[in-house]
Amino acid sequence: MDLRELESLYDEFAPAGYAFALQLTRDLDAAQDLVQSVFLRLARRPRFTILNPRSFVLRCIYRAHVDVVRRDATRRQMLENFAWEAQTAFRPEPGEDEKIAELLEQLAALPEEQRVVVHLKTWEQRTFRQIAGILGIPANTASSRYRYALDKLRDAMRLEDET
Amino acid sequence: MNTEEIESLLRRARPQELPAGLKQQILQAARQNAEPIAWAPRVTWASLAVCWMLIVLLRITTPDVPTGTQPFNREAYLARAATIKCIVATGQFPQEIDDSPSQHPLQMELHFRILKATPQTSQPST
């Protein structure tokens, strides 16, 4: 792939890839590293003939993240230990409801497997089948993880309202 | 707050912006990685050209070795060798040999080479 192709690919899919990487890692530097490694790997491909490039980029980012976490146990531990200061992949619009900020913080505190499904379903508008393809899990598992995540978020927000 | 409200609240959030220098960083790294690849076709063509030249050189320098289409016949070979020896020694073609070795120029060549290598026992009569 030549540099012009890579540039247009970056312009089109890097924002989504970065948000997804941030959702996975909750760390700005780690997310940046993931995006960089994935796009450099894509640059080495001779041609980019993929039916759904957006899903492909997201899948590449997920796999790269899984590789890093498997390889680097220290990093995984660090990401878990510092979850309380996790970076959220999204932020509320200026002047928006505080509830959104609270909700995003609650989402960042969810386990990775649930957080990721919520991200792909809510912001990427992927179907459960597509999510299953990206994460390499059955569609039913993706659906149930989404349901558990939303239940947890609803409970957390209810508690927040009561206090 | 129900599930639909949560989903709609989440959708109102904006993604974090990409770091400003990331694109340039990636493009620069891709450019650096691509440089050795740009060499590859040139290297391939050069090696192909060298191989072709070697083949041509070998083809030129290697002599044409007769490749027998028939199995080696020791008696016929000795008979022909004797004929050539006779020609060299006497300058005449022997009467009893009916097939002329001149019909087989490659074999003739081979016989002469053998004769050159073997010491002569008799000198041709003048």
C-alpha cells in the first residue's frame, strides 16, 4: 500500500480506531501505540481489498491489543491497577448533562469484555453478528455481554441518583 | 433510568480527539519502512540479469559433448578406433571396414582426441 492510500485510510478510520483502542486500554499512550502499530502493519500490506474496512481496522486493533496484553503481563496488571484513573474513550459535549460524564466513568469501570461490546454497539452501530466477528466470539455471547453491561450501568446510575 | 435512556445518553458523547502528531508519526515510520521494499524490484532485476549472463557464459564456454542416442557398443567403438589408427598410420582407409567413420563426425572428433592422448607406436610410412 502506498503512502497516499495509507493517509486516506488513516483519515477515514483512525478516529474510530483510536476511540476503540482507548476503550480497550483506557490509557492514552497505549491507545496511540496500538493505532500506530496497526496502521503500520496495514501499510505493509500490498493491497487493501477488504469488504468492510471499518470492521477490519477495529478487528486489527482488538487483536493487536490482545497480543500486547498476552505478551506483557506487567502492562495488563498496570492497566487493571490504575483503572480508577482510566481515560474514557468518549467525553460529554461542552455544557452537556453531567449524567453523561458519570455514565462514561461507570462504563470505563466495567470489565473489558463488556465495555468493548458496548462501544461497538453504541458508537460503531455494529450488529451483534459483526461484533462477534470483530471480537472472535459467538453472537449470543456478544448480546449477553451487552445486556449485562447495560444492567450494570443502569444499577450504577440508580445508585448515583439515590445518593 | 432505563436501557434506552442509557443508550441515548451514551450516543450523545463525543469521541476523544486523535493526538495531533500521530498521523505524521505513522506516515514517517511507513515511509522509512517502505524504503527497503523499494529496493526489492531493482535487486530482483539485477540478480536475474546476472543469472542470465552466467547461463550465456556457460553455454558459450561449455563444448558440445556428443550425447549418444544409442547404447555404447564396445566392439563397434574398437573397430572404429582401429580404422582411425589405420588411417593415421598408413594414410589409407582399410578395405575390410565397410562403414565409413566420416559418416559420424562427432565420433570422429572423439576418436581423434583419444588418439592424440595415446602414444603412437608406429610412424606413418613416407
